[in-house]
Amino acid sequence: MFTLKNKLDKATCLKRLAAEPFKRVTLSFYRYVRLEHPRELRDQLFREWSDLGVFGRIYLAREGVNAQLSVPEPQFEAFKANLEAREAFKAMPFKIGVEQGESFYKLTIKLKKQIVADGLPEDSYDLSQVGKHLSAEEFNQAMEDANTVVVDMRNFYESKIGHFEGAICPDSNTFKEELPMALDALKGKEDQKVLLYCTGGIRCEKASAYLKHHGFKDVNQLLGGIIAYKHEVEAKGLESKFKGSNYVFDERGSERITADVLSECDQCDAKWDAYVNCKNATCNLLFLQCPACSEKWQGACSAKCQEVVNMSPEDRKAYYAKQKESTYDIYVSRIRPNLK
């Protein structure tokens, strides 16, 4: 079946974005809800949201929707009305970005088997039996109890630059790796109060149901995730027990939550917490690179990749074409770099 999609290249999209005379609102939302015809819905949304100038990355599956978006400010109310027109999306809670900016430059809507891949057979646990949702204030109060266990349900590179004080941060690459790792870390704590958190709440919905299925009695999750936590902390003048930056999966890279810098540049010992991708497009390694190392290595992660960056445009194009034809297994987007 023909699928509608954006065919413009990145450079053209960025040029178009820079020329816009209006501001944009970066937001996210999700909902676990049965969608009977996700393919048809996908094409409807692509047409309608393209007309509204919406950019972003949206996943649709039979189990629901997971969306990160950039909406033109003048079209924000029209976008909300568009959502409200669909019963499955009525009264959708938005998480407005802590920091605004150029987050997305095109619209992508993908069909998925799951909006959050857990690697488990369908109906392995009851997703309707989730943990108790806690506000930022309630989450802070619960953390004061010595019997409480806090678990970060994000990937290792996310928790590396920011996390709640004293949280268990599983060393996982993906969410489906993390579920069994979190379960193992919590063995023997089935009767303790468990607090879960993630970026916007979507991963905690599955994680809390998974833990309850495995016998944990007092499972709680941060309502709206780190994004909502930051907004409530500021609005109420609360202490932020989350320290550092909140990693986000868009062009912004992260949102500053507190001034604390918890990590170091992967190429030197400087304190730094801003991720970049290696300038060698066939490498694309996600790593922490401070400004001094960025200048020294020209945005590359290694001497080998710096050689590629310094090639002529023609030679680099030929090199990229050659690499696409080979198995370049060491170059994946997210690994634990050893660059020092």
C-alpha cells in the first residue's frame, strides 16, 4: 500500500524551518488505547497534520499512540481540536517541553507493533493494572521514606546525564532489556514502596504493570515523567530531586533541569553532559563531546572518523556509498564509547 511521507531532504527542511515567521511549541503525549485501524489513521493524521504545519515523530500501534511534536503556535488550537475530534484522543494530556527550540524539522508517522517495545509476548501482563500516579510533590515526599526504592526506567545514556538522587539506573540499551534488569535489581523488595520515572511517563505505564504482575504490591510512577516534574517543581517552588539534564529524542538533545553536570566528556576528563553524533555519517556514534574536543576532533569521535570528515565532498560521498555496501557492525548509534 502507498504510504504518504515527507520526501524533502534534511537541508531543505532545515532551511524551510529557519524561514518560518512564527514560533513553535514542542510537546509530547501518549495513550494506551485500542486503535482498530492504525494504518488508515496514520494516513489521515499525516494529511491533516501536514496541512497544519506539524512536525514530529509519531508511533501508532494497535495498543495506542506515542507522539513527540513541534506545532506552529498559530495552529496550536486547531491541532488540539483535531485531536479532540477523535474519540480515542479526547482530553489528551500534553507534556509541554521544558525548553523550546528547533526540535523537529519534518513530520514522520510510523506504524509499530507496540508504541513501546517490551520484547514480551502479547498479554504477558495486564496493562490496565498500572501503578499509582504521583505528582512531583508526592514523589518528593515518597522519596523521604527510607523504605522507598527509586528506579529509572530509561536507557543508560539517558540516566548518565541526569537522574533522581539515589535511583537505581539499570545499565540497559533498550527498554526491553531494562524490564528484566529492573526486576532483577528489585528482587527481595516486593513489599517495599517502588517509585518509577521516565521522560514523559509512557515507559513507566508498562514497567509498573510488569512489576505488579510479578508480585510488587506498592508500585508508583511519576505522573507526566520528568517533563511534568520540572514544570511542577518550578510552579510550586519545590526542591528538584532530579539532578542534571533530561535527555530527549529530538534535535534539542536534552533539557536542562538543574545546573548539576553529572557526566564527563567521552574524549577527556572535562565535566560535560551534551550529546552529539559523530560527524562521520557512517559512524553516527552518540557520545558526549565538550567544546574543546569538538574543535580538536572536528566533531568526530576518533582519528579514523576525523579522516572521513576531512575528505573532499566527492571522496566522502564515495566512502559513504562503499560503507553502505559492507557490514560496519562496530558503528551503531548508541554504544558505550571508550574514546579517552
